[in-house]
Amino acid sequence: MLRYSLKRLLSLIISLAVASVVIFGVIEVAPGDPASFMLGVNAQPDTLAALRAELGLDVSKLQRYFNWVGGMLTGDFGTSYTYRTPVSQMIADRLWVSLPLALYALTLSTLIAFPAGIYAAARRGKPGDLAVMGATQLGIAVPNFWFAMMLVLIFAINLRWFNAGGFVGWETGFWTGLHSLTLPAIALALPQAAILARVMRSSLLDILGEDFMRTARAKGLSRRQALWRHGVRNALIPVLTIIGLQFSFLLAGSIIIEQVFYLPGLGRLVFQAISARDLIVVESVVMLLVFAVITVNFLVDLAYAAVDPRLRSRT
Amino acid sequence: MEMQSVRSFASALALGATLLASQAMAKSDITIAMQLEPPHLDPTSAAAQAIDSVVYTNIFEGLTRFMGDGSVVPGLAESWEISGDGTQYTFKLREGVTFHDGTAMDAEDVKFSLDRALTEDSANAQKALFAGIESVEVIDPLTVKVTLAAPNGNFLFNLAWGDAVIVASESIGDIKTNPVGTGAFTFGEWVQGDSITLNRNPEYWGDQPALETATFKFISDPTAAFAAMMAEDIDVFDNFPAPENLPQFEADPRFQVLVGSTEGETILSTNNKQPPFDDIRVRQALAHAIDRQAIIDGAMFGYGTPIGTHFAPHNPAYVDLTGNSAHDPEKAKALLAEAGFADGIETTLHLPPPSYARRGGEIIAAQLAEVGIKAEIINVEWAQWLESVFKGKDFGLTIVSHTEPMDIGIYARPDYYFQYDSLDFQTLMDTLNTTTDPEERSKLLGEAQRLIAADYVNGYLFQLAKLGVAKAGVQGLWENAPTAAIDLTAISWSE
């Protein structure tokens, strides 16, 4: 187990190193200079040079790469070119919006998907199943920002139950904070729920055909009892894998939803930073997200290995 | 010495402000949305207009200031004297003005601010505004003398820019995140990515504003802007980004729509050094190929004033030269043929993100195609535009709104991205810069406008409109935008 863990750890470190090179390379190659962006069209050459020196942009790219990586190793993510605040603090501030939003959306999507998937599997081929499958097809096909606009139109503009966007901040209280994240969370959750419900249904249908389900029925459990006691539990494994993937998607991929609801989250930070060529912010945020995904995978690998000893001998 | 009296005008203004203030006893807070978030809050070291929108006249003040109608009036300088040869300005500062940290604003601060903008490693985005300053001298705590290398008729105008506001050496260190000025509002809080809050400054030297607090919110998405306004989450949207939605607000009694003018001359910039645009006949053909009204209607939903030269139509010195480049496709084709391009030409059209460029570009490309000019549309971000078009001059055509006030002087810079190199125009600008007589200046400005129109330097399209949406009860908003500013001191709620 220890050897296996060390091997996995080594591959984690290599992945991170490769990711850092790719991220830095791709972002630095994009045309555009942060100093010219900030100073605009009337800037004089000496002003530009002064600002570039102030921002530390006057050294070679290689030097900048090592400054950046070296800083991250000691926990220093650099200082934003435009905002002039430490990137780590900006990320921490934005995570307070993005992380709860992702969790909220994930919870909603699970709450919708589980009953829908189980219901559909239990009524396979019947009108109930067809209705759920039709709805999920729609949920996958329609982009989340369209849902977002419809939600705003109905619940913010017409019914006035929610604000059209923005985040009130957790300091105003947990429930008011949650309230202001509700529409974006629903918009994010619906397409995810559609995917999850389909996975839940097909995974459950696979299980229902297994020998142990027949045994359970033979022991005298009713169809429903067998479904709940043995089916759902075993069907959860693929579903949990999907949930894990969805979480990293929700955390990193809510850029459009954060734009539509003007939420001060990570996605919007990256979006603004890219157009302002605030390279250090883009690089550090993307690196952090890569780090999060790779680390989660690493932990999942370890967990699989702990559960299933056969995996340890492989790789 | 000639004395310029400005006191009477200032007191008339003060009276007006008092009247406004006494009317408003209703609501005293306001939420104003704008599209872009400022990168930081120091107007003296960045070009971002969003900075000025939040801080200009609210947090920071200069020696002079712009009013909503574009006029320049005394700010922290209560009066000034100009020497006979026009090179020495002696400013008398207002008494009893303090910065938000309690320190007094005096001549030393003025000297500090101007010197800071002038120094070698200054990060001022508009350093050229101060280029003519030879020295700044403190006479006494309330008197400061600025000596110019040559007379400059624009000097008082230049000092009104947000880039010329007075800052204090004591608070300059963290000015970017904690701005300390002399204005009627103090900096409250900045939730990055979300909002900035300003509070009324009880120690303000002038009249107390009607508003107690103001919150600026940042909503970049046009659909979100519409929703936020409709849901009444915000009270005002400065520069509303979706002109197509304005009729809906106009029809709704809960809202008012303010249509004004900006300093933005929107032009089809042409690379004057790149063949075939180095041939004036080709540039003239471009000008006649364009149907301005169709662009204004199609891209801006009718908002915008056609222009025939690079000058703001609301300026008294404006000359209407639109007839010089009237829409005439046949003439355009004939000109192209005459220049040897009867089979048409191919070029690129670089479009930055604003909708005037992206939407306008599609229409212009179609209009140019009609006369045989095939323009390949290339969509770029601002950072790319600055790099390849502005700096690299690697473009044929591009569409940009030049938003700096009174910026016809850019045509005197041969290395400016559209590369117009005319000795006549450069001489004319030199004369203008040293002319202080208003009438003479108007005449010279007229000549300048005619010259760049006759040379067909760029395709002159339209003056960008300022489109504001506000709740019906908000009064005192600037209709026009002589500079990027949301002047909170004049805003109040009606009963």
C-alpha cells in the first residue's frame, strides 16, 4: 500500500509540474500586455516601461516562470497586476461564493436526480419513465444560461421573489446568503440533475438484472424492498463517480452563470483577469483548480485501493 | 497681468446645489450599476474609465473640474491669474479644505500631485497633459504658481481631467485600495468583483450632498443589466449596454431613459501607411461607401449623431462636414477604379469587443462589399487590439470610439496607430496649442476639422451616445459625459 501511495504521489507531482508549464506557456503566448492594457492609448513609452518594471514584467519569461512556481511552493501566489492585491486573498474571497454555490447546486441536483432516476428505473418503459427520460433529455439539451434567464424573468422580474443577481454576502446571515444564491444554483443544477438522473436510472437497471437481486427477491423481499435495500446502494458507485466529476465542473465551470447573475466568484475573476491580461491571476487560479482536481483524483485512487486490494498490485 | 474672475459663477453654482439639496428629503441612498469594475481606485495611474466613474468629483477633486455640460469651472482652486504671456498660472486655493484623513489640503499637495505626474517613473496614463509644465512653485500655503514652457490654451481644461486630481503624499501609499481625497464622499468598502460603497463626507468644504451613501455595482452582461434594472435591484445604470432594450424602459413609468452625448468619436480607423490606404482616393472611396445612418440605426438602434470629422458635435467649435463624405457607392466605385483598383481590394477589419464595433463592423463590411472592398472581419479583445493594432499597426481597418475629450491632437502624431502624417496639420496644432484667445482657437479648430476631413484620414462614423437608465425618482444625473464620471454631488431623489 505504501509503495502504491508513493507511486501515485510521484505521478501527482509530475502532473502538477507538467500542468504548470502548460498553463504558463499557453497564457504567456496569448498576445497582449498587461501594462498597455492598464495605461490605454495615450500612454507614453517611458510610462509603460515604468509600469512594466513596477509589475516585474521586465525580466525574462523563464525567470518569471521560476518566480511564479517558486512563490507558489512557499504559498505566495503573487500580486494581481490590476487589483494590486495578493492573488491568494482574492482567490479566498471568491471561493466563499463559488464553493457554496457549487455545493448548493450539487445538493439540488442530487435531490432532484435521485428520486427521478429511481422512479424511472422502477417504472421502466411505463409512462412515468418516459416522462422522466423526456424531461432529462430536455435538461441536457438546454444550456444552463437559458435556464438562468428564464428563472430571472419569472422569479426576479415578475414574481419578485429573488434579486436578479448579485450576492449579498454571508455577513448578512446564512439564509439571506443562501437565498441570493438560489436562482444561480437552480440554473446550474438542472442540467447536472438531468445527467445524474439518467446515470442513476441506467445504473439501477443494470443492478436489477444481477443475480443477487434475484436472490433477494427469492428470499421473499418485495420488488420495492429489494430495490431500496440492495439495488440503490449498489447503483450508487457509478453515480458517486459522476457526482465527483460534476463538483469540479461546477467549481470551475460556472463562468457563464456567474456572468449572468453577476456573482463575485472564481469564474468571473478568471474572466475579468483574462481580458485585462492579469496573467498572474489567471495562472494562479487555473493552477489552483488543476491542483484541486488532481488531488481529488489522487485521494479517490487511494480510496479505491483501500477498498479493492486488487488495484494495488496493478500499475 | 490679466485677472480672470470666476467667483460669481462659482457662487451661482453653489446656490443651485443648495436648492437641489433642500428639495430632497426622501431617500438618501442609491445603487448605481456600471458595466466594468475599476481595476483599482487611483485615477492618476491608469486609463480605465471605470476608475473615474467612481472617484471623479466624488472622492477626488482637481484644481478645476468638468460640469455635466462640459464646461470647466473652479475646483480646489478658487481663482487664478494668468500672466500676460500666458506661461504663468497662479492658483489661489480654497481655504479650509481637508483630505478625508483630516490633513489639510494646501499648496504642497498641489505641488506634490503635479510633480508626481511629471516625474520620470510616473505611471500617469495621460502624462502628455502635464508635458508643458516647467515648474510648480509653492508661494504660500494657499497659493501655487505653475510655469509652462509655452502658453497652452488647454491648460485649465487639462487640469480638470481625472488624471490631474490632487492627492496627498501622506496617503499615496495605498491610494489604489484606500483612496483618500478631498471630495464630498469618502471611500467606504470594496467587495471585489461585486461593489464599491461611498459615504457622505461630513467635513466636506462645499455643500453637503443629498445622498448619504452610494453603492456602485458591476454588471457586465447586457442581459443581466436589463434584468437587474427591471427587477429594480438597482436605481441607475450608467451607460446601459443594451440599446435594444431602451424602448421598453421608455414605455415603463417606473423608469426614465437619459440619452446624451459622450466625447466618443466613433471612427473607421484606417492605416494610412498601408497600401492601398496610402492613396487618398482609396480612403475617399471608403468614406463614400459608408452609410452612417444605416450603421447608427442597425448597430446602435438609432442612438448616435453622425459626424463628418473627428470632433464632438455638441462642441461650439464643431463644423458639420458630413456632406464631405456622403453615402455614394457609385462615386466610391469610380474612385477605386481611378486609383487602379477596379477589381476591388481586400483588407482586414479588426473589431474590439464593444457592440458599436462588433455590430457596426458587420454592417460596414457589408457596405464596403457593395463597392468591391472585401474586408475580412477579425474579432479581437482589447488587449489584443492594443498589441497588434495600436502598437503593432498590423491592420487595414478597425472601429474604435475615441473617448478622450478634445483629442483632435492625435492627428498631429505621425506614429499614432492610423499614421496620418501631415506637416500642415502638425503646424496647425502647434499654433492652436499656443493660442489662448477663444475666438481664434475656434477658428483654428474649424480649420483642423476641415483638414482631416478633406484628407479622408479615417471614416468618421458617429458620436457615441450616452445611454442611461434610472428609476423615475432619481434627479441630477449627468445626461452627457464630458468625461467619465458619475457626479454624486448633484444626485438626489424627488419626493
